[in-house]
Amino acid sequence: MRYIPWDEQRLPELVQLWNAEIGADFPMREELFKQNSYDEENIVREGSFIALNESDNIVGFVVAKCWQGDQAFQMNQEVGWIQVLLVHSAFRNIGIGSALLLKAEQVLKEKGCKKIVLGRDPGHYFPGVPLHYENTKIWFKRKGYLETEVESDLVCHYQTDEKPELFLEDIEVSLLDSEEKHEFLSFLQRCFPGRWKYEAELYFQKGGTGREFVIFKKANKIIGFCRINDSNSPLIGPNVYWAPLFTEELGGIGPLGIDQLERKKGYGLAIVKAGISFLRERNINHIVIDWTGLVDFYKRLDYEIWKQYQPYSKEV
């Protein structure tokens, strides 16, 4: 068995292996894999490896990440991530996965990481191990990874004429205008200065115009936002990763947040309704809310559990 460095020339083969192993649950597209596992700036290339058999065929791979972006964002510099670790089912139980994991962990430790998390990385695929992958969960536990509370993806299927009603006083609801970009980023810096600010900056760098952000304004000041995604978004958002599972277009809701000074007024649920309304106006009948523990909150809008994940992490 040979282990070679991360290599973009192998992208089609990596996607082929992914789809052969887990594509029925999580269908991978080359565009998405390139976005998240090659172009994403936090990939630790020296800690990401491809396993080859004697015939030079890919039988496994691992992608490692740690924060390498601007330190102005409030991101933990001591956390590393295993974005994905996958081994061909015919080559399991002979040490390939263990070797890939050990190689990635060693490099992350050399980078100064004191904690390694499965998934949840910038440009992640999963917020943990898919809950029904029992053998995978057992395997990571044996490697010293500890579990925390389950996260969920939720889905709602709408009829063609359904659209939530929105009744708000003193609130202006709109899609973000390109001229409001700096005001919006200032709002995020003040209220959500970490990952959400980083993702918004990336969105604008990739040519985003504002159509993916619903905003609430009160007294002409931004007090809340909700991100929405569809097939025309400049980045493939996490809530539409698995759109190939649907015969019609898929839309996505989240993340979203309200200024702390304006909470407990019903604006959180209202801005979700607003996001849904804008997606419904685009004739999108299937909407996913990804990576949330607020299942009961979203049940109020008839969202139900679609996929679930078990988060894991390990101190190193």
C-alpha cells in the first residue's frame, strides 16, 4: 500500500470512490468536492493523503484541515479537523484507515492543534459522523474520539401554493442589496464575528451580490439575517449539498441570527419564515435546514428530521 500527497489530478477518482461507498446517502459532485476539498483555504495539504493499492487504484483518502485564514476572525487556532476519511469497503480492516488517520493527526499536532474534530470544518460536508453509520462510530470511539449531542438536517416539502405569512411591525424585510455589503459585514463583525462573518466574506469574494441574504432592518439598522441557498448561488451551500437526491430544485435555509439586543421578540422564527418565502417565490418546493440541534423550534414550521450526525472530537 502506498500513501501519496493530496493530488488534484486524482479528483475524478476520489469522487468515484465516494459515490461508490456513500453516494446513495450523500451524492458527491466534482464541483462540490473541488470547492470543499481542494480550493478551501484551510486544507492542510501535507496532512491529507491518498491510499493506493499495487494497481495504483485509490482505495482510501483523508482530508485534514486547520485554521489558516485571517486571524482577525475569531476562530480557534488550536482546533484541527478531519473533513473526511473514507476507505474502499473491499480494503477495510487491514489498517488503511488507521494509517490515514494517524498520518493526518500527526501533522495536525505538528501544526499546533490540541483538539481534533470530525467534520464541522470550514467548507465541511458533515457536522459529525452520519448517525446510522454504526461501524464508523464504533471505529472512531476505539481511536479515542468522544461523542457529543446529535445534530440534524431538517427538510420540508411544500405544495405549490404554500408560503408562510409574515406579520411584523417596525421591521423592513428585504434581500441584501450590494450597496449594503459593508453595513452587513459590520453587523456580522459586531454580532457574529467568527465563522458566519468568515463565510460571508468568502461569499462576496466569490462574486455574491446579496441575493443569498435576507435581512431585517429596524429603524434603518440591520438587526438580523438569514442565509438562503439555491442552485444559482455562487457557492454550493451545505443545505443544498445533497440536491442530487431530489428530482426538483432544492433550497436551503441557514445560518441565521438576530442581534442580541433584539432577541426574545419572535424575530428568529420570523426571519426563517422570510427566508422560506423568498425561496418559495423562486418556485422551490423542497427546503433543507442543515446542522441544527433546534429540532423542536423548526417543527413549528413543519420541518422534520431528514439526516442526523454524531459529533466526535479528541484532545491530542
